[in-house]
Amino acid sequence: MRAICSGDQCKGQNFGFGAGETTFYATVMVGSSLVLDNEPSEPQFLEYDWNNAQLFTITAPIDTMLNIDDTITLDLSVQHNCNAANGHLFWDTYDLPSGIQIDAEMLTPSLNISVSSNGLPRIEFTPHSPFGSDDYKELKIDVIGPLDSWEQGVHYPIPPEEEQFQDRFTMDAEKPPHGSRQTDTGKMAWTWITKDPLDQGMYVIDVCATMADGIYTIDCHLVGVLRFEVEESPSAWLESGWFAVMPVLSVLGLFGFFFQTRIPPWPALLVIALLAATTMASLTALPDIGPGEQQNESSAPNFILLKHGNGSANLGDLLDGKDALILGVFTAGSPSADLQMRDFIDVREKLGDSVSFAQMITGESVEIYDGDSHAAKLNGSWPLMIDEADGAVAKQLPNGMEDSVIVIDSAGFIVAWHSSTMNPIDIEKSVDVANSGVVELHSSSCNCQVFWYSFPCCFSDCPKSELRPQKRS
């Protein structure tokens, strides 16, 4: 605060203690706590006009907690010991700032990240501020990488090269976060998730926050970085290529045995070679065996699960009279739940009643109450199912116990899936594929494969010579 007094009359009134001086007193309340009680400023002689207003500052340490929705109250009083001239107080006028300046660690947000087994990052930002979450006017979160070294994991005022710029999330009045969840401490955390998994390597989360009452000429009032690494997914114990080698090794071993004993006729050798070739072709289609190897392009598990609220749901009922089922799978507290819900709502009007929608919450030791908040948002729009305690149903799906959207046709076969969520255009295309009779073509191709597998056996059943009945004498 600043005060003025025209002339130096007050300075000449110097007889007596405090004569001619002006002193301000401040009382500050934070909520119901008294933190400053009639704290005085340094006394000054007012001797300048408004061109050079004098500054009065009251500085004092305080020890208190500023909680959300607390009101800060400032009471000012003044003692002007100058009878020769009146003083004038300039409060926040003529570009002279006045008010309370609090120097403290009030903004203590937290930034966390978890990476799924398939490289899908999930970002959590807890916007702690004594003035509430509205104090964070805008957030920009960049996912940058892969990095050549950890030294590159810093704040980037200018976005890096396109190859390293993976994704950007923006939160403001028009763009809400992907989702939110309540942390273990009872605070609300904003959550985001990328639509595509990240490759193996080193990455950094770069956060730029703009505060509601910050200086408008500064782009980032709060900067934060978080380095993380996407590890290589565990390799399969046995890849499909090894299965294809087994018929070849078996045939070579059998031929070696024949050469040492008795070589069969050439038709038998041809039958063995054809059997090995057809068997090798089928074995190459087998999936890899090992941790994290999920099935794909196969039938969906015939599940029966509890629904949030009451009742149960099974695959047969969800597909009854429908062309396809759009199933969204998400873990407890994941932002993919809200992303899937928005995409489902956008595409449901176009697809009509020919397609059913459902979501399933999964995870280790998942409970019914884990879906309370999302069930309130759905408001019965479609079933919200609870996976078994160990995620048994989700483990049988292509993406395993991770966030994904799966399209299942009327025959119960998985025709398409995508990590995190699936945009409405891809959902429409997947439903068209489900309606195009791909399963029938698949069945026909299976019949053809069965024919070719059994065709060599016809040679083995053919007679090796012509047998004529002997004439009786």
C-alpha cells in the first residue's frame, strides 16, 4: 500500500515521540485462525505527492494451514500523527499494487504414471491447491520419447521433433481430463491415457500449468517433468516357428530310419511328405506360448458375470438378436472407462438397436464398489459387468487384463479390438465386418483345410497291385 502527503509539513513536526509519523496496522485472519494481530509497519514521514507515493510494507512469518474454501480477511488501521497535513491512501490505484502477498509452498500437486504390460501409459495429476482445483486454469501434458539418454528428460518450451512427440493432453474449461478418480488420501486426481501403446525406451512427461491468478505474460506458472521407462515385453517361451520345424525334423528322422532298414515304395514317401507339408502349414497359425501371449481372432469366452447393481449378464444374452457386441474392458479407476463411454454414445445412434453395448471392469481383486462412480455416469445406458476376482474373463481376451474395446460378432467370434478405446469410425467398420459373413468364409476355409489335410491319406488307402481271384482247379 502507498500513501502521500503534499509538502514536508509532517517532517517538520518532530517534537515528541512519533510526532509527524504515519504507521499502518494489519490484522489478518485465515479462516477462523488469527495469524496477524495488529502488526505495525515501519513509521514514515509523509512528504511526497502522488508522483512518488511512499510504500508501506508489513512483513511477518505465519504458521498456519490454508485449507480449501478458507477466507482470508485483512483489516487495516492507521495512525497519522501529523496535524499539519492530511494523508491520502492509494489502494491499488494508478498501477500501484496493493494487497496481501503470501510466500509459501501452496501448490503441491503430484504427478504419477503407471505403464501396463503392453506399454500403455496412464497419467495421474492431483491438482492440490488451497484455492481448489479451479486454480489450475490450463494444463498441457506432453508425452515425449523415446529419449537417447535421461539428460533429455527436461521441460521443452518448444515441442521436440515429430518422431519424439508422442501425444499431448490439454485440460481447460472446454477440454476436461479423460477421467478422474479418488486417491488413497481422499483427493481427486485427473487421469489421462494414450490411445496407442508406447514402444520400448525412455520417455518423459512434460507438464505446463497456467494458474488462474498468475502473471499473464508467463506461459507456464508451474512446470513439472516425470521420467519413466517402457520395458521390453516378456518374450514367448515357444514361438510358432518352432512348431513348424517339428514336422520337418520328424520326416527327416523317419526317412533316416527307412534308409537304414527298408525303403518303402515312393507313393508312401509322397504321402508322408504331403502330410508333413500340410501339418506344417497348420502349425504356423498357432499362437506363441508364453506370458502375455493373448488369443486373437478366436471365439470370445462364454462368460456369466455379475452386473453392477443387481442381476447377471452372459455372452448369449448380450448377443441375442444382435449383429454384434461392443465390449469395453477397463481396470478400476482407469480414464479409459469415460473414453469408451463417450465413443459408445457417439456411435450408438448410428448403429441403432442391431448392436449391443457393454462394459466390464477388471483387475486383480476387483470388487463391485470399484464401479460405483462409473455406474452413476452410465445411469443404466448399458450393462456394467464385474470381472471375476482374478480377472479370469479378461485374461482370455486379446488384450488381456488391460483397457481395450472388443467387437464380437453374432457367432461369438472376435472380429476386431483396440487398446484403451476405439473411435466411432473404427467401431462402425468392425460392425460391418461382423455383418459381412467373415465367419462363414472362415468356416469354409477351415473345411478346405480339412480336405487338404486328409487328401494325402487317400493315397495310402490305394491298392499297391491288382489282385485277381485264383481259379479253382
